[in-house]
Amino acid sequence: MQKPVTIPGTSHKLEQVADLLNTMHNRALDAHQISLQALFDLWIEAFFKENPTLYQKCMSSMETVREACSNGLDVMEAHHQLVRTTSIPCTNGLVCT
């Protein structure tokens, strides 16, 4: 690997530029992530408004998981129930994920 070329008296300026670019990049990633989360939140809200039965099933399964985690009992079974609730049944009778 080649050693980067340095110009005397500029290394601190290059570090400042690198820091600035990294900060801008991180802010851009944060903004992108927030935008995606907002869009997902809107989508999931609309999805559950159109599928209230599925919403109730998911909430019931999530409550079961919460209670199992709080009590330390049957956590694995509660998890499996949640997975079954959110899985899409295939036409051949198996579960598609």
C-alpha cells in the first residue's frame, strides 16, 4: 500500500477536510435513515388500516412476547407464535417467509 503524499504545513488542513466530509457523510446517512423510517411508518400505518384483523393478531402476539420476556417464561414459544403470525402462508400449505 502506498504512503499518502503530504505537503508540509497542510496535514492539519487535510485532516479538517476529512473530518468535514465524514461529518457531512454521517449527516447524510442519518437523514436518509430518518426519511426511510418515516416512509415505513406511514406505509405500515396504512397497511394495518386496510388489514385490521392482521393488526390485532400481530398486537396479540407482540403482547404475548412482551409478557413472556417480562416473566422469563416460554419466550421461545412466544417468539415462534409471533413468527407464525407474521409468516405468509403459501398455496401449497407450507409457510413462506
